[in-house]
Amino acid sequence: MLSQSARSALVAAQSPIAIVLSCSDARVPAELVFDQGLGDLFVVRVAGNVIAPTLVGSVEYAVAAFGTALVVVMGHTHCGAIAATLDWITARGPLPSEAIHEIVTRIRPAVEQARRPGLDRAAILAAATRADVRASVRELSQSGSLVEMAARGDLVIVGAEYSLATGAVDFFDQVPT
Ligand SMILES: [Zn+2]
């Protein structure tokens, strides 16, 4: 799909089949994960797949401009952003920068929710990863121009988790039955 002819055919327009909001982690490139090529996915990547106004705007743009009706929020196992947030909550160490603080505070509610008595670190991180995805799905579906489209069913926003170990993507949240 990286041929010159494929490139040329896409110069004038794009028609992505899905919008993917995923983590920036180098091991989670959406096109490779879903075996897609040039022009197939509109991908928004940010550490911890958090939601912030610029990211909502990116999704809104793709929905409006290309008529893409599916949004996948994809977290992943062994996410460094989730682990860093847990470490920050428990150790209370200083964060390297204000910008990183901005990301971690957005992940924090999911990690707090996942911290249950009796759970070990791995179990907390696993639960936090899914809670973080759920929070982003919920926030997107309550944002700006996406609210009415999601309510009408013209836009489907689902949550998924990619396993680094197996390559499988588990769609676990808001998947239409
Ligand atoms: Zn990550």
C-alpha cells in the first residue's frame, strides 16, 4: 500500500474508514495493528490516549470532513503513561514538566478508580488501562458536535485494548451488539 500509485491516488482526497485515537507508544502503530494502508485510518495519537480539546477537535474534523462514522479509542497493555501515572500517585514524586503533568492528570481518575485493596500492581495497571479507555470513549461521546451524532447513532465510538504480547485487539466498550 506504500506504492507510488497508491500515493498518487490519494493526493486529491482521503476517505478513512475509521478514526483511531490511540497511544503514541512506538509498539502501537494503528495502521500496522489493523493491517491497513495509506488513506485507510485517520489516526490521532497521544500518550495515554487521553482526551483534550485539540484531540476532540481532530476527531470532529475527520467526522465532518470525511463522513467517517466509526471512532476507535485504543489503549494497550504495558502502557508507560498509565504506569507513570500510578507511580506519580503513589510516590508523589515531581513530574519532569508541566506538559507531562497535563497528561498525567487526565489519566489519574482512571488509575484512582482501578486502585482497589488487594490488587497487585499488574492488576491495577490492567484495570486502569481499561478505565482510561472507557473515560476517553465517554468524554468523546459527550463532546462538541459528536454528542448529537453519537445520540442519533450516526457515529459509533468504541473502546478497545491492544495486547502487545499477542497482537489481539479486544473491543470491550460500547460495541454495538
Ligand atoms: Zn501507552
